[in-house]
Amino acid sequence: MKMAVIYHSVTGNTKNMGEEIVKGMNSVEGTEAKCFPIEDVDYDFVKEAKCVILGSPIYAAHITGQMMNFMLTEGGKLCLAGKLCGAYTTAQYVHGGGELGIREMLDHMMVMGGLIYSGGASCGKPVIHLGPVGIDNTLDINQFAENFEIYGRRMASKVVELFG
């Protein structure tokens, strides 16, 4: 079952956390997950995917202009209706707006017909309510990598449960 993570990355942090999500997804039997930068999306793969996750860094409490433009101009090509959808962000500060950025992407995906899921508190700790946020204020965003991998595994498990 195919799953896609699509991201915009400026420093590499959002790309790296997207790869952690894909690592978690691919740990679930029967899945094939791939990561794509917004500049190089394999739309044929994404059309077949049962899950799409968007990721963006946060600047001034918002996703990047590039990610917003991608969603507005290319979002229709993702064929999100009926697919499990999620979102993640990376930020420099705990209160930098990571959750706001996740909501921006989730809201857009819902408008496009996506089925939103994160696992929330139902999966226990770590609790990932809306989607994972990686903070780089310590210059070591990798301390959050496990949460992103767990999120990917949870999303893939739900995809298999729903569509398998």
C-alpha cells in the first residue's frame, strides 16, 4: 500500500523529519512509502497512495509561502479525497507556531476531501495530537526523530487497517 510524504525544506530539517516518517511507515508490513520535495513530486505515485502527509518549516508562525503556493496550485493533483492525511512541521522555537502550521495544512487537506488522522492520545505516549513538531532551538532536531518515526508507523498502521 503506497504512502507519500511531501515537504518543503529550507535547511534540511523538514526533509530529515519527513524521512523519519517514511522510515516508520515502511516498518509496517505491506507498505511502500516515499518522500518527495514539493519541487519533485511523483504525482503518479501519489495518486495511488492511500496516505499523504505534508510537511513544512515554520516562519513567523506560518508554513512557508512555497508550501502554501504548492497546496493552492498543485493540491488538486494529489487526489486527496478519501485518503488518510496528516501534517508535520519543524520550527526553531517551542512557541513558534508549529501547531498553527499543521492546522493550515490539515485544514487545506480537509477541504480537498482528505480524512485527517494523527492517532492523538488514543495511541498512548508519545501523544501526537495534531502531528509531530520538531524544534531546533538546541541545534539538534534529531532529538525529536523518534516521535516522527512513531507517527509514521501509526499512520501506516491505520492505513492498513482502513484500506488493507
